[in-house]
Amino acid sequence: MARCWFWLIWLVLPMLAIGGANAQLPAGPGGRNAIAATLVAESDRPAAGKIVTLALVMRPEKGWHGYWQNPGDAGSEMRIAWDLPAGVTAGRLHYPVPGRLTIAGLMNYVYEDDYAPLVELSIPAGIAPGTRLPVRAKLDYLACTDRICVPETAEVATELIVGSGTAAPERRALFDAYRQQLPKPLTSPARFQQAGGKLRLAVPLPASLALSDVYFFPTDPRAIAHAAPQSISRSGDMLIVEAEAARDAPRLAALEGVLKIGPDNGLSLSAAPGAVPAAGGALVTEARGQGRLLVLALLGAVVGGLLLNIMPCVFPILSLKALSLARAGGEERAARREALAYAGGAILTCLALGGVLLALRAGGNAVGWAFQLQDPRIILLLLLLVSAITLNLAGLFELPAITGGDGLAARGGASGAFWTGALASFVATPCTGPFMGAALGAALVLPAAAALAVFAGLGLGLAVPFLLLGFVPALRQRLPRPGPWMVRFRRWMALPMAVTAVGLAWVLSRQAGGTGLALGLAATLVLALALWWVGRRRGEGRAWLPLAPAALASIAAIALVPAASAPASLRSQVLAGAEPFAEVRLAERRAEGRPVFVYFTADWCLTCKVNEKAVLARSEVARAFEARNVAVLAGDWTDGDAAISRFLEKHGRSGVPLYLYYPPGKEAQILPQLLTVGQMTRLVG
């Protein structure tokens, strides 16, 4: 009956509008449409033979709303008539996860804020570059408040020019934000059952997954009584949804829809008829689930941060700072003050990096942990910094903040300890290890305050060894007594830092090519000469003057370093026959019935490179994969890739490495972040 009333509105109101000036149609604010519509392309220069995504950006005025593809008890789905060039075709609309609005007992599936259905446009092959493709569409949709509804029409258009298919970074970020609002496809099979006036749906979801505001939106308006409440429960790893069937509901051959599992978060699914378990226990609330997730993520971050101390770029800094306590003497308050300052520097740096990461993601950028290392300018900055530390440890000049020199120790050393902790945190970002991947991935699905607590936990874990030395006198007493051996130890600690510098130079060459490497090495040489000059004339007046041109040369090199020169797909193939990762390619290989191994790496990820050289590149692994006809897909995240970022997030990760193995016909197995040859050969054996 409600639907009949809305169709009556559609038929009668236009007649009233024609009837005369005294019977005009209600309009939005100021006489304009209550829901403004625009058409935006992800790339204005799509490639021939490829697909370009368009967004129908809908902006309701305050108090107005638009409708999902199944509007619920009332309303109407948007209708679109395309006017396209010859050969160009448009796919179906992909809607964001809708919301619910109950008015006078009627359930409406609506959008009360800006929303953007997406559509894929297929560009035919063979079109000459530079060809203009005007794209137009006429939209008919219903705009409503809680009192009135107005049928509106909008004509939208954009012009495409056949080209390379590249998208501007800001446009790519915009569409990443639009895609983030779409329901994610659920690949596990769901089942439904119609019996006794009920529709029951079983959806496979891990019992540990925290959910909130769960609701099932069916695409078929005849499936359920929309206004009736839905019952949500758990039965192990199966989520059970029970809803009242619609009056005269047909027997469904399949049930499609969107399962909302959190704010602006949902899963698109297609269920087949089958047995549905009995209703289980009450659903874990979001607060309880997130509390448990926060505790586990926080523990993982602390342990992961602790393990970072053995990395070659962190261990020299930590060990020398620890020995500075022995050099400074056994004064209890000074030791504790330095320990707290070191921890403060480490924690605040991790908080700053985490805060920037969360802000970028809130702005629609698909980025993850160590996002800054996808920029060759940051790599060059790190190269200069690590090279300076290496030369300092080798004795070329003194850097009291690192070595804990006598003058700084006499002043308490808190300032030097703080910046040393900050430095250790910053140079540790290329590294990851056990516990860190899952912990930082969990941080990205937690509220901002909880996520920042996880990032702070990472800094705390990094600072734990120095805190123990500062607050446990027995540990300090076990430190070797100061002596000439400390000078030799410093020289030896220059070696792992030099290895780190060489690794950063290699990453720079991969990201920015030979030109970028030449700029980086030139800037490093100028900086080294300036530091050597300052070190030889320490204490003399204006001895720091050579640092000014060195700083200018470093800034110029950082500003001029070019972007990536080689496609990521050419850099990531460690296993013979590996293909560049794409979700479409993954689906194709799985459809062939082959086992599939997928790995995600980055040139700046130390753990990734260790696994690749020590395990994945071994002949035993290659022979085992070849014997089982394992398809290998490699995802290179060195320069950042929004598609890979979304895939990582879908698997609970915010960064690399990530290793997945898909047995034929089964879902992915997530492998540990530290691989072994035996593990890989047994996996496919």
C-alpha cells in the first residue's frame, strides 16, 4: 500500500504542475533541486579498450534524503538514462552502504548525507588517442524529507578524452574515499531458509569480529517485511539473521543484499538456499569486541616494538645510548630522567606518525604504516640522516645526542635522550616483525583514540629496554665499566648503520632511478665533507659555517629527486613466473583450480627483503611451487598503491609484508611474517 502511494505521487504531481501556476510542484531550498547531482570521472583521459569508473555524486540538502536501490517500504530507486558515444557501454550502479529511516512506521533505506553510486564505463578498443567522448545522463530520483517527497530530474555530463588512463592523485584519492563507502564482497558462501513466515540467513563471519548496528538490506523488495525488527545472533563462526518474511513473499532461488556490520561498513553477499543453524548466543557488542581487540593490538604493538630493537638501524642507537649511562655514572635520578626522555621521544614520534596516517586515511587516502617511505624524498632524507650517524659512529665527528658525550651528560642528557628516542622510532619504520602486522592492522579499524593508543604501544615497546636500564639499578650495574673498549665498540656499531645506509641507497635507486641515486650520493658526499670539516674544527669560532651550504645542497637534492622510474610490477618478482598482483588476476587463477601464493612487499621493508632472499628465492621453494603448479602473484607497495592498501586492510594489515596461500577451492591462509624454507615446501607438499 505504501508503495502505491509513492507511485501515485509520481503520476499526480507532474499533472498538478502542468495544471497552472497555482498548482506548482514543491521544490528544494531556493527553487533548486533538494539533491544536487554531478557526474565525475576517476580519469578524464581513459585508455582505449579499458574501463573508467564514474561517480554520480549526490548531495542532499539538510533534512532531505535519497534512496538505495531497494528503497524499503516507500520511495523509489534512482532511474538513469545514458547518452553515450558509439561503442561505449555503462555497467550497473554500485551503491554505498545505506542507512535506515523510519517514518510513520515505514522503513526507508536511505542516504541522508552525501553519497556517490559508482558505475563502470567500458571504452572500446581501437579508438585513437585524443578522441573526445561526451558522456551524458538523465537522472530521475525522489528527494524526500520526513513530510514531503519531490520527484526530481537532473541532467549530468562530463567529457572524456581517450589517453593514457592515468588519474590525477587528488581524483584517485577522491575515488578511494567513494570506494571505501561501498560494501565489500563476501567471498564465503552464505545460506538462507524460508519457513514459518521467517527468512533466516547464515553468514560466515569470524566469531572474534567486532560488529555494531548489524542489519541485512535485501536487494529484492519482496524478501522481508522491512519495518519488522531483525534478530541477530551468533552460532560459532556463523552470524544468524532472522527477519519476518514479507506478506506473499515468493520462493527465492537466491538472496542478495548488503549486510551492515558497522558505521559505513558492510558486506555484499549472495546466499543460496540451504540449512541455517539455530539462533546462537547474543551478538558480541561493539564495545566488548573493540575492547578485546584493543588489548590484543596493544600487546602486539608493545612486543613488536620490543623486537624492533634488534634491527640493524635501531640496535646501534640503543646500545650506545645504554652505554652512555655507564659513562655518565650511576646517579639514580639522572638515569631515570634519561630513560623517561628516551621513552617520550619514541612514543611521541610513533604517535605523530600514527596521527598523520589516521588523518590521511580520514581524508580518503588508502595508506598504511610506513606510508612516508613510499616517497623517495623521505628515503633520501633518511639516507642523509643514517649516513651522518654512520660517520659519527666511525669517529669522523661528534654527535652528542647519539653518543651521550661528556658535555651533554653533565647537563643531564634528557634532551639528547629524547631526540635519540625520536630518531630510533623514525628510522625503525621500514622494519616490521612478528605481532606488528596484525597489531597495526587492527589499529586502523579501531576508533581514533584506541588506534593512537596502539601506536603509542609501539613506541613504548621500542623504549622498554632503555626504561629497564633506567629504573632497574641491577641491570645498570651489569653494564661494562667505561674504558677504551667503548671507542672500539662505537666503531663496530658503524657497520650495521652503514649497511642500513646502503640499503636506503638501493631503495632510492629503485624508486627514483639512476638520477635520484646520483642526487642522493652527491648530497651525502657534500654532507660528509661538511661534517668532517666541522668535526676537525670543533670548538673554533664559526666552525659550523660549512654546514650551511651542505644543508642547502641536501634540501635541493630532496626537492629535485624524481618520482619512481620503473613500474612496481617489474620490481617485485622474486619467484620465477610471478605475476603482478591484481584482484581480478587472483580470481582468475583461483578459478583455474590452481593453488595460489600471494605476497606483498616493498623495497624499504627489511623483513620483506630478508624473507625474499633467504626463503622465497631458494631453489627448493621454486621446485616445490613448480611441482604443484602454484600460481604466484606479487604486490609491490614500494611507491604506494591504493588497490593494494585496500586489499591489505581487508586482511587486517596496515603494511607489508603479507603472505597468503590459497589452496584449490579454499579461502586464504595467512602465513607468518617470518618465513622458513621448510614451512614453504610443506605448505605446497
